[in-house]
Amino acid sequence: MGINNVIFLEVLEWFDQTGTEVSHRLPEIGSGEFKLGAQVIVRDNQAAVFYSSGVACDAIGPGRHTLRTMNIPLLTKLLSLPWAFTSPIRAEVYFVNLKVFNNLKWGTRDPVAFRDKEFGLVRLRAHGICNIQVSQPVLFVNTLVGTQASYNIDSLENYLSEVIVSRLNDHLGEHLETLLELPSQYEELAGGLSDRLTNDLAHYGLALRDLYLNAITPPAEVQQAIDDKSRLGILGKDLQGLMQMKAAMALEKAAEGEGLAQGGIGMGLGLMIPGLLAGLQTGTGAGQPRDTGQEHCPECGLSVETMARFCPHCGHQLLVLRQCGICGKNLSPKAKFCPACGAPAGQTHAPKICKECGSKNRPEAIYCNQCGGELKG
């Protein structure tokens, strides 16, 4: 690539050899002295974010581009004597991978609290997969990548898992009263959760293409209660009949032998909820992928070109360089305060502290992940 040289011009390009890098910076160590006439080659599935003097200037689309900088070969090097022959005119290029990263796994590392009207406080586990894509390269680099030379999919997957679990807890608290209603509302929960996450991830330059909610699993004792309630419903709420059936089942298992009986009980508890939820794996739009071949203006809703910087219909700025962390207003690269709310550029919402248990939650959380209580204020 010819980055570290005195005479020759640079050719900047990047290939993702592993398929797991979302962003890669050139030069990889520090910033560079790109000279006048340097070439930047961007592939169809990439975008190049150019930084000059530490400020994001533009996002470059596919093609070969010529850089116009103030670094002139040899002459600038000689004029840099006061800085030990290191040019103070610095620049770097971040290559961003625009492909759809699919099959990203998310799940609860620790159970989240849910207040069920039938069973009380229940700790749930959930997991699934999602497909994600970078939609605003400059905003993505400014908010998530920072000054890292390489940002891979593992870092993004960990962040997405935390956000999805937090939003899932909020959505369950607002739209689900008891786990007994879960099978009939699986598709609605997945669609509503996807809508919440689409708005949240847009502030980081990310677009959620698909979300699949594979399973929501309560503890073993709650699974047993759900199973008992379903049996009681089959018997027409005949409690005596239920007790007789359970006694017969216990006798049958005991007759098979102690070891087999214990194994059968454990297997029954493990397979109970997956049986109830079988065939309900779903995603946004009933499993149908969203149309990703066309972009739309968020202001007027009309179609625009993929790499357009402004909407040709209403003039809305499409290329987002920075956003206010308080109100989400688009900011210019050198803005110090938000023109909409007056907050200092770079300020973000503080984490929410639960007043009941004192645990820390994400700023956008509505319900506490630890105790299930509503977060106010």
C-alpha cells in the first residue's frame, strides 16, 4: 500500500480476509501523512470514512478516489523539520464493511426479572439470532469504533446482545401479563421488539435487518406450574381428576425403576416449554426478510440512492456525521453544543439506577433487569 514512505504516493485499499471485521483503519498504527494525489479504492460492499486533523470529513462510496491533501512529496517533509520531520497534517481512513452480518447470536447471560400476574416474580432466559448491517458509516465509527484500528463482529455481537436483552425485558413488561399468554403472542412480541431495536440502533449507525426470537425459558418450577395448569384445563378444571392423573404417572415412573424415574422427571421438565413453543420461532414480518435493496429518506419516506448525502425530494441530510446523545439531533463535525437542546456535544444519558434494588440499567431501559420493577425518572 506504500503508506510509510517519503517520495511515493499511497494506494489505500482493504480486503476483509477473515469475514469478521466490521471496520479497519489505515494506517493501522496511529495516523498517516497521506500525500496529495494518494489513491483510495473502495469496493461495492464498503465505505471509506476519511478523517483529517482528527475530524470526520466524509464517507467515500465505491470506486477509485484521489485525495487532495496539503502534504506534498519531499517539500512537506523538509518543512516538517520543527516537528522532527513528522508532518503535522495528519489523516486516516476507516474502511467500513457494509455487508449484512447474519446469524449473530444473542441471549441472556444472567436471567432477567419479569413480574408475572399468575406466578409473581419470575426469572427468564431468552435467546435468538439477528442480522445486522452498517447504515451510517461515519456515525458508526464515531459512536462505536472510536480510534480502534480494527473492530470485529465479536465486539458488535456482545453489544447487540446487551441491548436486545434490555429491550426484551422492557417489551415483556409492557405487553405480556403472564407467561401463559406467551405462545399466542410470540409473533407480536418479536415484531414489537424489532421496532424498538430499529430506533435504538439507528443512533449508532446500525440497521436491524432481521430478528429471530428462538425461545423464552422460565425456571423449572414455573414450567411445572404451566404444565399442571394445562392438564387442569384439559380435565375441565377437575382438581380431583388432576391429582389422580399425577398419582398414576408417579406410580408408572416408579415402576420403571429409580434411575429411570429420576431421568424421566428431569427430561420432562427440560422438554416442557420447548414443546409448548414448538414451531413458533419467528422474526420480523413473520420470518420474511426486509427489503434491503432500496433506501428511503427518514423525513419524507421517498426512495433515494444508496450513497446519497441529501434527499433530492426534501433536502434532508442523509449522511449522519454525529448525533446529539440527548435528543438525537444531527450535528456538524465541529459542533460543541446541540442546536436543538443545548446539550454539550458528546454528552450521553446516564445509566438508570433502580430505586428498589439499586442495580444499574441501560439509559433507555424501562424495567429493571434484576428485580423487574419499573424504572422512573
